[in-house]
Amino acid sequence: MPDRQVEYWRWTEGGKVLEGVDWRGAERITLGIDVGSVSSEAVLCVDGKLAAYNTIRTGANSPASALAAREGLLKLTGLTEKEIAYTVGTGYGRVNVPFAQKAVTEIACHGLGAHYMGGPSVRTILDMGGQDCKGIHIDERGKVTNFLMNDKCAAGTGRGMEVIADLLEVPVTEIGERSFEIEEEPPAVSDVCVVFAKSEAMARLKEGWSKNRVIASYCRAMSERVSALLMRIGVEREFFITGGISKNIGIVRRIEDILGVKALNSEYDTQIAGALGAALFADNLLRRERSG
């Protein structure tokens, strides 16, 4: 059984203020709040440019998580809530962001966020979130033209990976690297449901499989599952991955191998794509409001 004194599923929370941004003389300061099932992000944009962000674990209460994400961001930047001109909420709990002027779907926000992070060439997006996965197509402006979602199951998502990390007593941040520390690629777990995948993982361990081989098997299953989703919607070579799972090379490299497409790199933290898109929507709405 896992050592309950160690939270193997836990990933690093916190934020960053980007260099070279001066919000003191800004015309527009906008905020995007993405309340997901696993994480909540707050992103600050200054005159339409990414300035700072903060990421926390989502709690049991969506409004409280939104407030906590914003509070952490304000502490990082030294700003006050009164200096933020417009806020847009998105994500699983977007309708429960008490200080947002508007709510926008996470699909639209990930489209705009990926467009900013990956550039105007991005056309296909894989959003691997905590609760679900989405395949999204966007145009040259970052506007969504088509999308598909998986079913409401934790398999192929961030939460599913956290469950496996806890079961195997391996920090979730090490899963990607360790999935390649094997002699040969094992077959994928036969069932993508997390409940049954856990049972199969335990069975493989009893058969003498190493933890790394079990991890590789689960990563393979996740990769095959989300790749099948992308094949249904169609993948163009300008391919970008958002969400926390995008940081797991064990998943990303296997997806690239299955699809034969290399994901575009970004200098930004792709986990904040949804909140960034929300902050950019806020900037657009604010400019429209002021010009009208």
C-alpha cells in the first residue's frame, strides 16, 4: 500500500512573473481564471501580453479555488484587485468564479491560449486536462473550428496519472522519465478505465514486472487512447499540446510516435493555456467595451 505520509500525486504549485513587463503604465490589465477539476490557474495579461501566472490545486469549492488562485497571483505581482480591469472565468468551474465579468468555455480559451503560445501556425490542439481530453482545431486567429471530447472517465487524463503514481509510490513528476527506463516497450494495459487499470497494474507487479515497466504500459495505454481521439478529428502537422499532462514526456513522445507528428515546443508553461486564453478574451472584451 502507498505510504500515506508521501503524496506521490502532488505536482509543484506556484507561479511566475515574466521579465520585461511593466504593468504600472499599462492601459489594460486583464485576468483569466481557469478552475479545472484538478488544478486552478490565474493568468495576468498586460495590454494583451502574458505578464504573470499562478497555479494551485483545485479544492472542493470552485469559488474558493478561484479566489485562492487570484490571491496568489496578486501576491506575486504586488497588484490589487482594483487594478484588474476585466476578468474572464473558464474551465470546469467557470460559472463559479465570483469576481468574473464573463465566463467562456475552456475549448475556446485553450484555442486562443495555444495560438498565443505556439504561434499562428498552430491548427491542431490536444488538451489533456485533469478530467477529460479534447482534440481541437483552430484557424489562423486562434478561433475554434471543430473539436471532439473523450467520455467522462479519468483514463487518459491528469487525474488518472495521479492515481497510478499514488498506487506505485512514484512521484508523478518522475513518471515520464521512468517510463523510458525499460529494456523494451511493453504492451499497453488492456483496459483504459482507471479502476481496472489499477487492478491490472497490481497483477503485473505480482507477476514480477518492475514499476517502470508498469508505468510504461500505462503511459502507452493513455497515449493510444488520446491519439485515437485525435485521429477521429484529424491531425495537421502544426500540433500543440496543452494541459498538465503535456509536461509528461512519457505521454508526449508516445503520442508523437503513434501519430507521426512532432508537437510544437513553447517557451511557456502549457498548463496555463486555458487561463491565458481567458485573459486574452478579457483583453478583447475590454477593448471592445471601451471603444463602444
